[in-house]
Amino acid sequence: MGKEKRKFLRFECLLPVELVKIDGKNHLSKKVEAHDFSREGLKLSINFDIKLGSNMEVNLQIPDKKISVPVSGEIVWVKSVDNRLEAGLKIKDMDNELKSEILNWIFPQWLEKKRDQKTDKAVALKVSELKKS
């Protein structure tokens, strides 16, 4: 893999995404989900081919809040993973207050998941130690 270029932490999440346009053309029937989010971009899971450099307009849906957040950006990477495509959308235009709203919704869930992972690792280590004795 290439050198890491991210400036901001990415938060794993699952956000429904409404696809509005790709390169100015309407594409409302395409399936899209965001699997992580940062201040500068997001990782999308998609079920269609897309070219590097494509401009995309989407609406991110914040589940518990019924808020739709318009985002426009550029596809900066695409890769195939388990019979689907993942694509990196670099954010070009997004309201900063709404960006903060998404981060405020994602962060507690991400933190809880990290705590659970640490607990799982600690339990696995303890079990491993008990098996050795």
C-alpha cells in the first residue's frame, strides 16, 4: 500500500447515503453506504463502477436525527473488496455545522466500539494466560 495521506482520524460508521449525481448526471437508484467518515472524506461502499476523478453529490443520512446532509466531492481512490467496490470521496463542499453534527453523532458510537475492542482483547489475553498456567 502507498503512504498514508490522511490528516484527520477516520471514524468507522455505517451511514446511509442517497446518491444524487455523478459528474452532473442523476443517479438516484444506485446503492451507496458510508463506512467511515473524517473531516476531509469518507469511504463509500458501492455496487456500480465509478472512475477516479468523478465528481459526486450525495446526501448523508444521520439515522436517529432524520437529518440529510448534502456533500459534494471527488472520487480519489477505488478498490474491489469482497465482490463490491469501495471508493474514497474527498469532500469538496459540505456545511461545517452539519459536518460537526455528523461527527458528534459518530464519535460516541466509535468510542464505544473501541472500548469493546479493548475489553475483548483484555479478556482474550487473560484467557490465554489462564490456559498457559
